[in-house]
Amino acid sequence: MSVTTTTNAATVLAIDGLRKIYNEGTDQANMAIDSVSLSVMSGEFVCIVGPSGAGKTTLLRCISGLAALSAGTVAFEGKQLNSVPEQLGLVFQDYSRSLYPWFTIAKNVALPLAARGVPKAERAARVSEVLASVGLGHVENKYPWELSGGMQQRVAIARALSYRPDLLLMDEPFASVDAQTRFGLEDLILKVRRDLGITVVVVTHDIDEAIYLSDRIVVLSGNPSVVKEIVEVPLGADRSQVATRSSKEFLELRSGLLSLVMPHED
Amino acid sequence: MSRLTTSVLTTVDRRHRASAPLQRVARVATVLWLPVLLLVMWWIATSASTSPFFPPLSTILAETWNQWVVFGAWTNAVSSLRNLLIGYLVGISIGVVVGSLLWRLRYLRTAANPLIYFLYVLPAPALLPALIAIFGIGEMRQVALIALGSIWPTLLNTLDGMRGIDTVKFDTAKALRLKSWRTYFNLVLPGASPQIAAGMRASLTVGIILMVVSEMVAARSGIGYFILQSQAEFAITKMWTGIVVLALIGTLLNFLFVLVERLVLRWYFRSRALGGS
């Protein structure tokens, strides 16, 4: 495990010695993350994988500025976090919990724009534009609960992209949809990343998904989390669900990662 | 009152409604058969009644028309409704505002909690003598009593509804960088609105009760005054007409409330009908 956290101009996210202890200072203190250090470069696609209960969501909450750290530092574009940075887009696992059912799709997507002072006249155009970029047309006046799960998660992604963030951070973004929809959404994220040149960090428990999507995979150990290994994924920029997933490199990476995540099987 | 109207406006899918008008008739019949049956039984049972306490229903209905329309007793209903409306609106406004403040200010909430439940379990009519002492015997005292009573169901439901909002929705608000007032109007208030509406409906019932109670003590107008006065004059049929009018008004107000609720919370009822969140 050799991780350097040098901060240069191209580093979007620099995490150094991150530790998170819940109920710190009480007798119920519970260390979720022991020590995590890694850095994400501009334009990179990084997946964070680990067994369930490895504190993946906790890690995401810490590096997005939603939760305070117990020790260590997280810097986004060179600045220490104290809240969610303006140029960070966040997508949660469960769209039905993160979208606001009392607002139409247009209003949901326009919320962060309004909060950022985008003039009202400009918002509608930006909303249709970003909805089109995630493959959704003419759903502006629908409500979230009128759409399928996959479409709702697209709305959540559109909402995070609407203000053109530099980093898109996603927590198990495709875990709540069925397998077929999932492939579609994975390709959508790859396309969005290509089109916008955005940096993406995805937390997932799905090793296949991590290999298919990322340039680099950060493997976390179980409870409390440390970075076990960082694996490069040299599969190139163009990927396809059928060809990539059945390629020799993919399968080799897969068996290597499986043995890392499940060390007791051989 | 509310028991009769709760099921009147069950969610009806538009497509079904258009395709099967017969079903709609059947649905209305399902709701109405019992009240209609009871009215018919009342009519038959009292048709030959000579008891001064239970005049025939036909006599009561005819007298209702005479008293309330021809002889001008409707002014009593107007003054009752005016007091109710003002008191109710003041009460639920205080309920929502104070409920929101208590949700926002945790220390105030902890400190105010015993006090709120103390006031909540205190029967509001018990305050009537105190209110008479403070406001005299004008209508101000009636309005104040209605307001005081209707605060609590709305306040407690507002607080409860706001505390029950999903934490992921608050994380979302932080991630989208919504400032606190924007979070309040875009998340907290709409998120708690179904429960706030439930509280307002309970407040309405309390308000109607207090409207009548307040008019029965040291008042010179209102439906409650009319009922009590008629009984004191031993005009029992006239007394019954007051009760009929009161029941009609209560039913109508509840019906109106449900109608407005369905319109304002359309997203809530429609998403629930679709089985969504």
C-alpha cells in the first residue's frame, strides 16, 4: 500500500489520514474508518469498493463535507472542507429518499440553481439542457413518483450536474434499480464523464461495476476501514457492456479484486 | 362530524371514473347507505311521536326552515362562523409558527416540552371563566377560546411532522447548498405538510366544539346560545333545529377542509395512490 497525497494543480480531492469515530469519547465509541489516504486527479474516474459494513457510506459522507472528521484532512481543490463545496455534485443511493416528491422534476433540478443565484429566466433552459444530457426529455412537469426508478435516478444525477460541478460523488448510485437499467445508467455515467470531462468518484459494493467504470479502484478493508490496495484499471476509454465485461483483462482484474475483498476464499 | 366525512372523498383514479360511471354511483351508495338508513329510521320512529322531547323529524325539518331562514336565526350562524374562522386561523397560524420554532430550536423544545403537554391535556373549556375575566363577555373572548384550543393539535403535528422528515432529504439540501430559509420552505414545510394538515383538521374539530361551548356561557348570540336559549324556553323543537344546523355546518366545514387538503396536497395523495413515497 503506497499512497502519496501530493497536492498539485490537477488534484481535485486530497484525503490524508482520514479517521472517523462515531460517538467519540463515550463508551459506545465505534471506529468506522481508521485511516484512509488517497487523492483523485482531475478527470479521473475512481471507484471505492469494499465489503458491506466497510464504512463506504461513512467515507463518502466525510469526503463530501456532510460529516465531520475525527482526524486527518480532506481538501477539495486545495481547500479544507467544512461544508459541501459549491463545485461538488452528490448523488445518493436511494432516489426516492433524495428527490423531493412535492416538487416537479423541473423544480427538483432547479433547486441547486436557485440556491446558487442563477436567474430565473436562465433556469428553465439549464434544466431542459441537463435533463437532455442524461437522456430524459419532456419530464419537466412530471413528479418523481410518476417516473420509473431508473428515470428517477437519472433526475437525481441531472440535479447534481445542473450546476456544472467539478467532481461528481456517488454513493451506490445504481444499487436501487434492476440489472438492465443498471447497465444503461453505467453507460450514461461514462458518457456524461466523456462529454463534460468531469471527475467522478463512485462508492460501490459491486466489483464488476467498479472495473467497468473506473480508471482506478480503491479497495477498502473491513471494519474499521483502511485502504487495502489501489488497483489501476487499464481498460482504455471506450468500454462496452458486452465486449469489456468478457475481455481477458476484465476477468483477470475481477479475480484479483475478488480475492482482495474476500480474503478467506482461495 | 368528522366521522361521517372521512371516507366521502376516497381517492378515485380518473381513468376508472371515466370508464365506469356505474361504479361511481356504487361508491357513493357505499358511503351513504347507513346515514340514509338511519335518517329513514328516525323519520319512521318519530312520525307519530307525541313526546315533547322527540318531535317528529318532519316537524324538526319544517321548523328548521322557519327558524333559520324565515325568522332570521341565521344571523346566529353567521356570528358563530365568524368567530370560528378568526379564532381558527389565529390558532393554526400560531400552531405552525411555534411548532416550526420548537423544531428549529432544540433547547427551547426540551424546555417547553412539559409545558406544551400540560397545556395540551388541560381541557380548553376550563379556561372559559378566566377568559371571561380577561376579555369580558364580548365576542373577543369566544375568538380567544377557539384560538387557544385549536393551537395544540396543529402545533404538535407540525413539530412531529418536521421531526419525521427523512435525514437523506436534509443531506440532499446540504449537498445542494440550500440556505436555511430555503431549506425551510422547500423541504421542511412541504415535507411536514401532510401531518400539518392532519393537525389542522383536528384543530377544526376542536374549534367547532369550542365555538358551541363558548356560546353557551354568558353569550348573547351564536348557535350554541340559540340551542341553550331554546331549551331554557322549553322550545324543544326549536332546540333540535339548532342541533341540526350545527351538524350541517360541521359536516360542511369538514367536507370543505378535505376538499382544500386534496387540492393543496395533490402530490401526496396521488403519490400514495401510486404506491410511491
